[in-house]
Amino acid sequence: MCKTCDIAETMLSVAASTRQMSYERINLNFYKTLIEDYEIRSAPALLLFKKGELVKEVYAFQSVTYLNEVLADFQIDEH
């Protein structure tokens, strides 16, 4: 994994743990079809799904605070 992806994953890990959420990390090099299906533009990418449907994409992992806000909005929309 690239260094940018490692940093983004660390920030996401902190934000997800504060929200008691889980996530799955994958290496896009092994998922070319996924890149095409969801038109992923760059990595790292955070794709948020509800009931199997993509509802939000995040490409700029600005900070833990920003990711926490994104995840908070995502959880609110779930209920």
C-alpha cells in the first residue's frame, strides 16, 4: 500500500473507532472490476454503502475530525 493510503487508513481507523463502526480495507490493485464498476478516480477512496447501494465517496481524507463528521452524517442518515 502507498504511504498516502497508510495515513488515510490510520485516520479512518481513529474516526471509525470513535463512532464504533467497522470498515473493510482493500488493495485496489486486486479489484480492477470494482474500480470500473464504481468509477473510482483515485486512492485512497472511502466508499460508503447503504443496503448495497453506494451513497457517498470520499477521496480527500483531510483529517480525523473531517472523517468523523462524514461518518457521523452517514450514521444519522442510516436511522
